[in-house]
Amino acid sequence: MEMPIGTFEVVAKDNKTKARRGRLYTRRGIIETPAFAPDATYAVLKHLSTHDLEKIGLQMILTNTYHVNIRPGLEVIKEHNGIHNFLKYDKPILTDSGGWQVFSLVYESKMGKVLDNGVKFRDHISGDEHFLTPQKAIDIQLTLDSDILMVLDYPVSPNANKKDNLYSISRTTAWAKISKDTFVKDERSRDKILYGIIQGANDKDLRKKSFEELEQIGFGGYGFGGVPLYDDVVEYTADLIPDSKLRYMMGSGTPDDIKKYVAMGYDLFDCVVPTRNARHGLLYTSEGEMRITNAKFKFDKKPVDEKCDCELCTTYSRSYLHHLFKIKEPLGRRLATIHNLRFYVKMMEEMRKLINH
Amino acid sequence: MEMPIGTFEVVAKDNKTKARRGRLYTRRGIIETPAFAPDATYAVLKHLSTHDLEKIGLQMILTNTYHVNIRPGLEVIKEHNGIHNFLKYDKPILTDSGGWQVFSLVYESKMGKVLDNGVKFRDHISGDEHFLTPQKAIDIQLTLDSDILMVLDYPVSPNANKKDNLYSISRTTAWAKISKDTFVKDERSRDKILYGIIQGANDKDLRKKSFEELEQIGFGGYGFGGVPLYDDVVEYTADLIPDSKLRYMMGSGTPDDIKKYVAMGYDLFDCVVPTRNARHGLLYTSEGEMRITNAKFKFDKKPVDEKCDCELCTTYSRSYLHHLFKIKEPLGRRLATIHNLRFYVKMMEEMRKLINH
């Protein structure tokens, strides 16, 4: 049976935790959840080609709207008829709204200002002034032609006071409404998916308020917005979202985090942790973390992980990888990135296998 | 018929130039000449795994004794029973003697001193003092367990005065004698090849003198030592070497250089040109050089070279590669490296095909 694009179905549940196994239907095939999407910030996953992504077994990737919009710029993507043809990737691509990057500029670098109808900011490359509105965030993502889009939200710090927190929720709700209207009215949205983002920082009541307002507008899935400081808030928020909708944990994801959040019922993850840590020589293995720059690996002829089937582990010794990191050789960072992503792919597969009731 | 290791046979000649097609028998198979070996300085070809080298179709690589001896150090290579098992490469590896690097330290950085029996120097990493002798250069290379070894020579600048030039020749001859004696006496040399290096800078008479002294000792092949400034000297030197011996042009190799030197009868080349230029965004194509950072490629959807079958050209647009270079993404440098090496492999194949009489 052909399922409509955006359909999310839960196909199995865990009998000990709230973990569930699901399927998200996109125009580029089914995403089996729980799923992990690595971050291809500038329309590239550092060190890897899309053939590499294929070989690693990734189901999807995330691309950052803010970054791609600056470099190479929307005109270049248009010339290629969309981001998939630009970076030659035929699996689903999720784009964020750019909101988080813009708000980082506003809060941390004081390079912008939030208004009721959008955010004014200067980008970190050219210093050019931009005005990002919820309409524009949707339009850019539709032009990128990604498969899963996110609304422009207005996050606050986890420790924000109640007033700021409430303003964040009211902006996010108002902008989510505009985002959905813009999305629905645009012909290009027919084969795409749009998700909302729940605010509320670490206040459960406000999480509930934010969710209910968004659910009023209606989305097929929801992102957890903000740095998840308190597990009980993260879990509480998952519980708010009905079983039939996808729960997306944005930007968090050590292996332990992912396992924990899967057990709470989250379905989708993106994070720079496996790739960034790989580039710094921190590898995830079946026996725990390995810091390959450690002197004890200088003469170690064993593979990084005997249980791993990636190019690194089936070819080279720990000693060789140690050497590559010592001489700051990009091949080292590449092989470590391949390894960590393969580790994540297998970890997600393993989790899906275990959710079987 | 099984040929002894080190055998070099000329199998065809060009009817317009002095170019010849040959076969060099090594313990790791036959190298078809004219052949090109890229430089894997620190036991790694920047950005590439040995699977990549395989896929590109390279016949062999060069590794720098000086660099590998410092990092990772000989003990690590010993632990792996040789360089092949360290970097997981099963095709022939040529090692230089380390002489050129050491003399660069002596001349340019004043970090060493040449004595009659070797060179004293401090390395550029730890500043530790070393004393490299011809014996030691052979011993290190035998420990690395490379397939083709080079004697420790004593180069001079192309503009050296006659006295310095003569001293360079006398040292090179004396050290070549010691090198060959050391090599022959060592059990580990049985399945390996040792080549001499002709000095003489840009003085033809001294090139002749250097060659004749080395030929007296007897090597199966000769490197052309020193920066080749004058074509007539380069050609004259090739003519000195008998037809039956391999002629190795060390460290030179734009595509035009290689074509020119092949026409003079050189058989083997190594050079950082294709890989270093790739990392700086200079690509070799069937239609000439391409500087991918040029703004005109920003929207260009064509492949870098329509006639090329490499990962870059069969996957991505010039626009995408331009973007990767603009954001200083290592994948860009990797894809360009793959492309340039593939270009060289095909160029050498093409030349071999054309030498057919």
C-alpha cells in the first residue's frame, strides 16, 4: 500500500521502555526510526562524498539552511534544481530553519535583533544584513528542495526567566502558524514534510503550553527545541506528543544520549557529536570510547574496533591511525569520521532490532 | 618466464622520439614504464587511503625515508614488519635515501654539516641530532622493507661552482660504493632493487664523469639528481645511461615535463605536482589546467573533465567543487587529488600505448 508522504507509523514497541520502532514515509523512501542524521552543514559532510554516505549506510542527512544560504548561496542551489542535485544525494535531506544559528548570532555575538515578525542579523562571513522571517525560512527551504523542513522557531536559553520563556513560546507559535500557512499555500510543498519545534526551556508547564499551541496548528512531528538539560523535561515533552507523531531530538547525540532518548520515545536525531569527535580523534567502539592520540596506541597493531566493518577497521591498525593524527593528516580525520558514522548506523540498527513487540 | 627481480626490459620504442616502453620486475609485480609514482611523504598520500590508490590505478608510490624515520619512527614500522603492512599497500614502494631532505636542512636551514663519511643534522620536528651515513640510509630502507631503494647521494645546487660540483660527485661515488656493498652484504636485499643517482649539476662533462664512476660500481638504474634546469643536460644524461637500464627522473613532473622527459627516454617519475596542485585547486584536465577557485565556475554544472572517469568527474559539478574549495572543505582537496592522480595514471597509460614499435 502506497502511504501518503509524511505518514509516520509506529510498527513496534519496546516492552521495557517507551522506545518505539517506526517508519516515516518521504518522497525519497522510507526512513526507519529511530534514525540518526549527521550534519552536513555547508551541503557537505566534512571529508565525505555522498558515495561514502551511501557506503556507510546512512538513511538521511541534515543540512543547515543558514550556512547554505550564505555559501554557496541560494542562486547556486537553484541552478542545480535543488540541494539533492547539488551535493548528489538521493536519500532524504532534512533542513533546519536557520533559526538556531541566527539566534546564536543574536545572543552570543550581538550581531542581530529579534523583532515580532522576524530576526535582523548580519552573517558571520560577509557581515551583510539579512532579515529572516518565518515566510522566508520556508521559502528558502522549499527552494533548497529538502524533504523535511523545520519552522522558524524562537528559542531561549534553558535558564531564561518566565517572561522571556513566554515570549519565546508566543513567537514560536505565531511563526509556526505563518510557516504552515506559507508551506501549505506553496505548490512546492506537496511532496514535503514540515515539523514544528516545541519551546518551554526547562519549565514543564510551558513545554505543555508550547506543544498545545503548536498541536492546534497541527504538525506531523515535533522537534525538541533547546539544549536538553533536565531528563525529566525531555521525557515529559516526549509524553506530550501523541504516539502517532514523530519526535525529533534536535542536536543532541552522544551514543548514551541517543539510547536514553530512544527509551523515552524519541524517533529522530541529528548531532555533530560523531563527526566532530572523530575529527578530534575520539572514536566510538564496541568497547567504549577510544582517544586515538593516546601514546599507548603508538605500537598497537589491532584494528580500532574488531567488531566494526568500516574501511578503517577492516584495513588499518590503531598504530597507523595514531600516526595519521600525530601528523595531522586529513585521511586520519576522514577514516575516523567514517568509523564513527558507521558505529552510529549500526547502533541505530541494533536499537531498531531490539524494539520488537 | 620468471624474470629475476630488478630486471628491466625495454619492450617497445617510439619511432619519432627516444621514448621507450619497458617493464621493471619487482617482488610485488611488474611496473609498466613510463611510470609515475606519487609521493606519500609520511607513509600516507594526503587525503587518500590505499583503497583509493588501488581504485585510481596507481602502479606504485614513493615514501620519504627521512620523514618516516622521524614520524612514526622506525620502531613502529618494525613492529608492523615493514612499511607495506603499516600503510597496507601491496604494490611496489620506492624509498628515497633521505639525502635530499637532509641536504635541504644543511643548505637552507643551516641545520647540519656534511662530513666525508655522512651528514650531521638536526631534524625539523624534535631538533634531535642525527648522523646519516650511506650505510645507515641503506639499513633504514631495508628495515622499511621497500622494493626499490636509492643510495645516499650528495647533491649540489644547479649553479654550484666546479669545486663543489666535483666534491659532490666524489662523495656521491664513494657513498654509492659503500651503499652497494652494504646492500649486497645484507640478506634482506635479496628481493630488492638499489639505484644510483647521477650528479654533475648542469655541467655535461661532470654528468658524464658522475655516471661513469657510478656505472663502474654498477646499478640496474639511475636517478637524475638535482633540479633539471637545462633540457640539454637532462637529455644528455639520459643518453649516457645504456638502453638496458632504468632512467628515473626524480622529483619533476608537470604533465608537460613528463611528456618531454619521456621523449628523452626517461622511464620513471615521482613528483608532488599533481597532489600538491590538487590541494591548491589546480586541476589537470583533457582541455588543460583548471583553477577551480575561479569565480567563473560558481554556477558551472559541467563535470571538471567530461573525459575523466574519477569519483569527482562522474559525480559532482564544477560548481560543487568550487564551493568545497571556497569553504576550505577537505573533501574538495581529496576529490581534486583523486582527479589529478587519475589524470596522471591515464596520461601514463596513453603514453605507453603510443610507444609501439
